[in-house]
Amino acid sequence: MSRTRLLLPVAGLVLAAALVSPGCTRAPSGEGPITIGFLVKQPEELWFQNEWKFAQRCANEYGFELIKIGTPDGEKLLNAIDVLAASGAQGFVVCTPDVKLGPAVMAKARSHAMKVFTVDDQFVGSDGAFMDVPYMGLSAKAIGRKVGRALYDEFVRRGWPIEETAACAVTFDELNTVKERTDGSTEALVEAGFPAGRIFRGAEKTTDVPGAFDAANIVLTQHPDVKRWLVFSVNDEGVLGAVRAMEGRGFDAETIIGIGIGAGTGLKEFDKQQPTGYFASCMISPLRHGYETTEHLYKWIKDGVEPPGDVRTDGVIATRANYRQVLVDLGLEDTARE
Amino acid sequence: MAAPTQRAHPLHHLLDNAGMLLVFIALFVGVSVFVPNFFTWVNMKGLALSVSMVGMVACTMLFCLASGHFDLSVESVVAFSGVLAAVVTNQTGSVALGIAAGVAAGGVVGVLNGVVVAKFHINALITTLAAMQIVRGLGFIVSGGSAVSVSNTAFFVLGNASPLGVPAPVWITVVCFLAFGIVLRASAFGRHTLAVGGNEQAAWLAGVPVDRIKIAIFTAQGLMAGFAGVVLASRMTSGQPNTSVGFALDVIAACVLGGVSLSGGVGTMTGAVVGVLIMGTVQNAMNLMNVPTFYQYVARGLILLGAVLFDQLRQRRRR
């Protein structure tokens, strides 16, 4: 029995090889059609599903093949690169499950002569420095600055007296990427001319509506003299929580300008009959992260056009008046409503 | 190990004993014909590499299952050992010390699992579930919460060398399959393992040192998972504390697919190899065919369910 068992796999494989080898050994690369991989760390996240959707849109427009694989850890990522190589892919866009996989991923890609474009998370080398691989990611600072600038513009447009006005920043400084958002907003407000001393910070314990509600209530209690509020935070929830807290104390759309950050959570406010203090949202979208990264890589492979080394994206300010158009522009019209 | 039936017709005999193997061969030929790029040298290498981790740990998981237990902690041991090897290599500058530390750490976890299961008679599910969480935590603690890059390039040889054009982890896996296959078939330890899994009382009465066997099995499992973790860290050039979540179930599923009984007493190394290869081939083919990720989850589950049902049918026919 044991001999049969040991012999069988060998015999089977030889048989299989003999049967199929003439027909199916296609040369994987060369002058053939272009194939590009798109590997993401969390395929169950809407953000990455949208990246895939936009990458596929690019593939359809240019007419190349796109292979999408979810790679939640380092082993699966390395295996996926082998699969891409076998499929004849000449390169891939990757959002790595860990930035320190950079050297291993690049070594593997080089061994298959594949080009790499990183998205969302930037590779870190063994020396701790960012690696010199094309990258596109969100700029938390730029997003924050955009919010700050928009707040100031609206503050000026409404002609509010500065002595009655203050800004409430609902912050979460434990997480550096979101801290950069509120820091950016603060920076832009001050640069535009808003007095730094009139920006009051409330630290939230959790980055959700209740967390922001509590944080804002403390700020409101500390500053009962303020008649009009600008509100910004790390996300849509932070601003929504603060706006709800202010509404509880008699403020409304006339006396609050709140601008959030997000991919659609705040938009429900715009569907309400009456405007609320939630004035706008800085919408972030994976459109460029999915479409443009793939497009850059395609042109790099096809025509040898070197992609830009480091692209930072920011958001688009969506207000009650224009948000439907913004959603369409960002390709989010069917996904932003949860 | 399934005893061959004397009376059976040769063809029945073959079907009974090589069922999953035939399935695998049919599968392999099928995807070779129908999936473009599958049967190419590049892909065969990639496929072999992708099953190497599951393959290594399946060798010892087979013993664990055959003795009627299982070990969920392997996935955390893989992560922890990889991280520890990276940290020790960085601090001492010695790759050998790093590898030794990683493997030894796995061994320690294995011994503790074995002692708790054998001496304190705690269910292996609970024991190794607890160990899984403890060791995952240790991995994060030792790494300081994020991946540890290794700067000494000698560390990368284990996972990235390619003797005779075949990646080192594949060679290691093949050696493990052969070595543990021989141990299972031809050594007292292997026979005792199956005896304990088949009927622990009877084995004990027959003089099998049941507790020692169990501790040895878990220790071997820990050492192997530790070693696999070091190989993985070498491949990734860094120790990743969050790697391989769900890996233990992949290994167990592969073994079960290869006809290893979850209730113990039955299991062959050929079966485990076939199980590992079927899982790997299906995954590889689905990726080559660009099957959407969510459908892949469904397909993998259905295949596992189909395999155990098929196995059940086979066993019933044999009786």
C-alpha cells in the first residue's frame, strides 16, 4: 500500500506534465499583452474595494488585464507576487499589510523583473527610511489645511465679528495621522489670520460621535461667552458630535460652521430638511489611488514613462449645495450611502 | 493509519486508499489544461513556495491530529518566533543565535502546551487557544508593536536562497515531509502516536508512555512552528508580529483534506501532503483566474466540506 501511495503522485505528475506541457507553457512576459496586479491589505474594507473598482475602470479604458488579490499578511503578499509573475504580469500596485515588507517585496519584484507602485502605505527600508519606490497616499496635513482654509473663507463670507467667534477643535492626538489633520486645520486658520488664542481644543477619547460630543461639551462649558463657533476635527464623526453638543446648547446652522473629513458619513446631514451646523465635509476618495496609480504603472510598463515618485492627495470640500456633484466626480455616487 | 482491507478488489483498494490523491491528480491535470499559465516553471515554483509554510507545520500537525489533539497556537508561534529571531539577530549580530532563539521559543511554547494537555488533562482546544493569545501578545511585546526589520543580510539566506533553482523553503518542506513520514511509519514514536489517538486507554494498558508521547508531539509541533516562523521572517526580511492570522486552521484544514481524522488514530503523511497540495493548487488557480476574493472564501470552505463528506462516504463503504 505504501509503495502505491508513494508512486502514485510521481506517476500522476509525470502524466499530467506529459499531457499538458505542449499546450500550456505560455511565455509569461515579453511583448505580450499587458497585465497588472493590484494587491491590497484589507479586501473587505470599502476603501480598498473602491480602489479596485477604479483600477478596473482604468484597465477597461486602456484595455489591459488587471489581477486583484487580497494580501492580508506578508506571506500572502509574497505568494501573490509569485502568482502575478506566473500570470505574466509586468508590474503591480500594492497597499502593503506592513510597511517594513518593503525590502522583501522589492527583492521579489526585481527577481521577476516587475515594476512596483505603492499606494496608501509607503515602504520603509531596513534603515527605517522611506524607500525610493513610486508612492501615492493621502496627505493628512493637506486635508487638514483644506478644512482650515474653507472654515476661514466661510467665516469671512458670513462676516462674523471675531470677538464673538471661536474655533472648537475636537482632537485625537494619540494617532499621528489624524493629529496631522487637526494640526493642519489649525495651521491654515492661523495663517489666514484667525487668532490662535481663539482656537480651543477638546481631546476626544474615541473618534466617534459620542466621544466628540463629550469633548465638545467640555469646551463649551469652559467658554460660555462664545456666540459663534467654527468646528473641525479628525473626521466627520468628530464634527457631528461637536455640532450635536452645540445644538443642545442652542446653537444652530446660523451660529455654527462645522467642516468634517470623511468619505460620506457626514452627508446624511445634507439630506435633512433644514440646514444644520454641519456645513461641509472634506471628501476623501480612493479614485486617484485606484485609477491614477494603475494608469501610471501602465504607462511606465508600456511606454517607459517614469511615474512621479511621491504624490500626495487631499480632499474635496462638499457642501449641501454641491455634494451630489462632488460624489459623482469622486466616483462615490453608489457607495457613499451606508 | 487505515488498515488495508484484504478482500478488496485492486481497483476498490486503490479508490479506498488513494481517494484524495486521485482527486488531486484530476484537479492538477484539470487546472493545468484549463487555467492559462498554471503549468509553467514560474508558477510551479510559486505554488511550491506558497504551500511551504503550511506544508512544514502540517508535518507535525499530522502527529497532533493523529494523537487526537490539535494545536491552534502554531499561528502565533510563527509570528512570535519570527519576531524573536529578528530581534535577537539585530541585538547580537549573530544569525545563528537569532534562528536558535526563534526555534527554541517555539519549543518552549510546545512543551508548555504538552504539559498542560498531558499532565493537567486540559482540552487541547482550550489550552492552545489560550497559548495562541498569550504568544500573539508576546510577539507584539517583543517587537514593540510593529514589524522588526533585520539588517544583517545573512539572515535572508534561509528563506531566499535557491539551490538548484528551487527556493530553500521548498527544499526544507520536502525534507520535513520525508523525515516525519518515516518517523510516522517506521518508528515506535509514530506507532505510539497513532495508538494514543486510536484508543488512549488501550495504548496506556499496552505500555505506551502516553503522557510523554503527548508532550513530545506538542514540543515537536512548537519547534516546527518556530522554525517555520523563522523561515517566514527570513523570506519577509523582517519579523511581523501580526502575520499568519488564521494559519492554524489552514494547516488543520489541509490535514483533514488529506484524510487525517480529527478524532485521532488515522493519518498518513501522503494524505497530509496531498491535502496541502490540493489547498495550495486551488488557491493558486483561483488567483490565476482572477476569482474575486470573497468568492475564494466560499470556494475554499466548500472544498473542505466536500472533502470530508467524500472521506465519510469512503469510510462507510469500507465498513
